[in-house]
Amino acid sequence: MSSIKGNLEKINEIIADTALSCGRKPEDVLLIAVTKKKNTATVMEAIQSGARHFGENYIQEAVSKIDTIGKENACWHFIGHLQSNKAAIAVKYFEYIHTVDSFKLAKEINRQAKAIHKIQKILIQVNISNEKTKSGAEAEKTVELIKQINTFENISLQGLMCMPPYFEQPEQARGFFKALLLIRNDIMAHQFSNVSVNHLSMGMSNDFRIAIEEGSTMVRIGTSIFGERN
């Protein structure tokens, strides 16, 4: 058994056990294998080992992989910082864009999606820790942003995404995950017409168990599957 296959099985087991332990269904938590800086052969090995969803951070690097591997074999998630001038490529290549953080970017994604007759699935990235080094909409302005983009016909808002600070003790991230869940609940209370917010994309290799306990539906895991990045 390859280490990737073994690691995937181990992580899927942890996801299932964690979900069941807090009264959730394991199938309600999606494992996104983060493949930035990993080559096409490594991604193919992960596909052959049962992975289906892949997260990429860099547009150009992702394009060459997706052109080689295709969209039939995998579901592609863009999870890196996205500039408006790269929106057309992201819309063409990715089923989900997790990192929409401004009206300007949402408007451009909508425009590019309309041009190719696509409904683009997006998540709003929330800067849940108010760190200046991180992208994301301000937590207190998230509902207002959704109000602004709710009228876009070629965007389907699927949920929220966050990246809390890295902690040696994963338990310390719990408050940030709780905060994102509260924002999600606030959005749902508004009953926007074009918004489902079914997904919370939160939790990485070091803290995904805590994230699942706090309602995560998408965990983004790279190191625990593929080892340290080169």
C-alpha cells in the first residue's frame, strides 16, 4: 500500500469517527486533498487511492494539472488568493472557488461565468481572525457583502471559508470555527434567495477534528496526505 493510500484511509477513518462522535454523518464532511506544489503523478496516485476532490492554490500550476488529468476524474476547488484578472481562468477550470472576499471579485466571477453559460459555485472567505496578512472579508461585513452579490445570476453561493491562525494546540482554533458557524447562522436567518450556505470550508491537517466538531463540511488537507511540501 502506498503511503498516500494509507494516509487517505487513515484520515477518512478519523473524519468518520469524529463526525459520528458528535452526532453527524461521515458523508456530510468532504475531504479536499490539497495538492499545491505536488506534481501530476502524485495527484493521479491520490485519485487511484480514492481521492475525488482536490484543492489548488495557484492558478498557473493548477491549469497544467487539470489539463492533463481532466475534470472527469476529479472535482477541482480553488483555495488560494484570487485576483480579479485571473477570474476567467478560475471560472473555466474550477467547480468551486473558496476564496471570494470582495464585491469586485464576485462581480468579475459572475461576468466570466455568464460569458461561458456557467453557474459558478463560490464560498465567501472570511478573515475570521482579522489578521492583516490574510485575505478575506471582515467578519462583521460578511452579511452586507452577501446582500450585494445575492442578485448575481451566474454565482451560486455555497457557504463560507476561513483560515484561523496556526496553533500548536488545535483546541485553540475552536473559537474561530464557532465564530464562522455563527456568521453562517446569521446569513441563513436573512433567507437570501440565491444563497444556500450549506458548506463551511474549515479545518486543515492540524485542526480538522476540531473543525468537524464545530460543523465543518469541507476539510482541506495536504500535509497529512502527501507529507511536507518541497
